[in-house]
Amino acid sequence: MAQMNARMRVGTGMGADHRPRGRSSMETVFEEIRIRLYDIKGKTELGIPIKKFEDELKVVKRELLVVWIKHKRRQNHSYKQIEDILNRENIPTLSGKGRWNSQTICNMVKTK
């Protein structure tokens, strides 16, 4: 059985750790988040109220934002520039209240 599983992975570009070869860590994070969102979607389609998944959705949103912020930082954006982008694009804060602040954005990345 293990040999069959190993052979199946050969053609898919999957390594022994089940991570696609040649993918960046950012792509891997997005893939993991996508899988979690599909899991939530499947549960809601079964009739489970979305209210039960609010905390998990907040975690997913935070993870996506942190990945995006780190990407912008690698492109030499300042925390102030990132703040301006988030506010200009009307991206809700994690609490859903107020506006983005560069210090909050900095803290999000450092506490991740």
C-alpha cells in the first residue's frame, strides 16, 4: 500500500511530506487556507450554522492578512503604506470596527 501511495505521488509533483514541489511557503499557506475554507463551506452546506465557525474564519482572515502584509513588506512597503492600502480598499479590520493603524499591522506580523 505504501508503495502504491508513493507511486501516486510521483506523477502529481507531491513530495513525501505531501507538499507540492516548487511551491513557495506563501503558496503553501494559501493552499492550506483554501482547504480550511472548503471544509467550512462543506459544513455550512450540510446545514451547520456559520455562527459555529466565526472564530475559525477570523483566524483564516488573520492568516491571509499576515501573509499579504509580509508580501508587501518584501516589496519594501512601509507599514504606513500598507495601512493606507487597507483603508483605501475598505478592508475591514479584524474587529470590524474603526480603521487600520500601522502599529496594529506591525504587531500582527510580529505576534504571528
